Amino acid sequence: MYKVRLTKGAAKVYRSAETSLARRIARAFEILEQTPRQHPNIKALKGDLAGRYRYRVGDYRVVYRIDDDTAEVAILLIKHRRDAYDYPILCPPPQISAFEETRVLTSPTLLKRCHNIGTLGAYPLALLE
């Protein structure tokens, strides 16, 4: 069984979604806990987004990655399908040296652009009961 976690951005969308959409997303999370790779609404993404998956919830897409070592599913974003695949959080990090990484991560522009990537929080199913 996998543990589902959300980025801050995904959690914000989930919390602010209409009740019917939030219930459907919560159901998707329950399915992802059991089988994050096999379901009619799941599709492995390709190209630059390889290693990520999407779960279709009506006109919305839940985009996530799976960490088998920790048995976690990290929900990267929840967006309308027209916007779901054109989002910076989905871009793989560039290959850079440790020195360059230190320099890049202290850049105020990059920190502002990537503010929602790091922190994950468990989803609150209890809100829907």
C-alpha cells in the first residue's frame, strides 16, 4: 500500500475544489494508494514528463510520481486538462554540479518560481466525510 502526499500547490487546489470534484479526487487518491500504475484512468506520461503519471478525473488531471523505495505517491499538481502539462513543477531538474546547484538554489528568481516543489503534506480525507 502506498502513501499519498501532495505538494502545497496540489493541496491548495484540492482544498478549494467544489465538493463533488473534491470527492472524485479523494476517490482517485484511494485508488492510487492501492494501485498507482494500473487503472483505466491512469496513463504513464512520455517524453520530457517520463517517470510521471496522470490520473484523469473528469476534465481535471492529477499528475504524480511514484517512489517505490518509500512506497509514496507524490501528487505534483491537480489542474484542468488544458493547463495540466504546461507547468514548471513537471520539468525535470537540469543536470548540474553541486557548486552550481548551491549557486542556483540561492537565486531569488528560482526560489520564487519553484516555491511549491519541496514540501509535501498528507491529504485530508476526513474533510469529505
